[in-house]
Amino acid sequence: SETPRPFSLHILLLGCCMIKIKTPDDKLIWYISVISAKYGRSDRTTCSEGIPDYQTKNTDCAMSADLVFLRCDGESECPFFVSSSVLGDPCVGTFKYLEVKYVCYSSLVTCEGSISHIQCENGVIYVSSAKYGRRDRRTCSTGITDDQRRRTNCSTRANYVFRSCHGKSECSILVSSSVFGDPCIGTYKYLEVNYRCQR
């Protein structure tokens, strides 16, 4: 399938937009996956308005902005101050900019016994990962006893999600051990699907 074109920014805020979710039991979280981040200058036109020619002449001046990966990868938003004092200076005297390429993934969590509904109004569902089980004590914990959420190192790859949802515009799945198998008997589980809508 075709790889989505990433967003490309020349500004200091990365963010993912929220979409409407039809199923009230579902919890959707957007997060950033940074593909590349460069600070410096690789052309004469970007961020050049009102800047003297001599400050845009050096176009062989860009370095990896590793700090962007550290601060932004996996976050839902990432305010970032763009300056040489923060990112380092690959070319003194040149007017620089930060260019970040990233994609927005969403993480949909559905508690055991509920229906997980994924829908892409534009494009099709691209599932990057799907796990069924329990990885922490907080998620899907309302009305659940301590014993039912004590075990947090139990999850299994939910291959059924890939077969049922990947490449489709929408899908609905019952979150149940009868569908995914039971990685930890006696533990109250949930389904976590990381996906994006791809055109």
C-alpha cells in the first residue's frame, strides 16, 4: 500500500488534530511520530522574507535536530522554541529554520466487553500495531477490582485487528478473549490499536 505523505513544518509547534469518535466507550489519543528533523538551511527561499541575501546564501548547512525526537516523538503536541542556543549552530551567520517531517497516529483503547469501532472518513485504515491484554493499572480500571488489574505485563499481538480493519474504511470488533485469546486469565483486559487514516 502507498505510504502517506508526511506533514512538513517550518514552524515551532507540532500537533495532531482530534476527530470525532462515535463509540462512547472508546478513548482516542493522537500522538506524533517524527520521521526527520533538521535545523539549518538547505535552500534560499524557505524563511527568507525580509532576510538579507548574505544570511540565506549558505544552503549546505543542516544538521539533525535530535532534540525534536526526544521531546516530540510519542507526544500529542510539542511546543518547541527554535533557536541555535537550543538546537546548536551548524552555520554561524546564516539565518536558519527547523524542518520537521512527522505523521500523526492515533491510539484507540477499548475496554473488554465493548465494541471497538474504527472509522476513516477520508481514506482507509492503516494499522501500525494492535495489542490485547493489560500494560498498566490505570487504563480501563473503573469499577474493576485490584486483583483484576494487578497483572500488567500481559499483552498479545491482536492479529484479528489487522485482518478485520487494515485497508478498510471502517471496522467494528468485539473486544473479548473469545476473539483474541486470553493472555492472562483473571485479568480485566483492553484492546489498544495504533493506526492512521491513509489516502
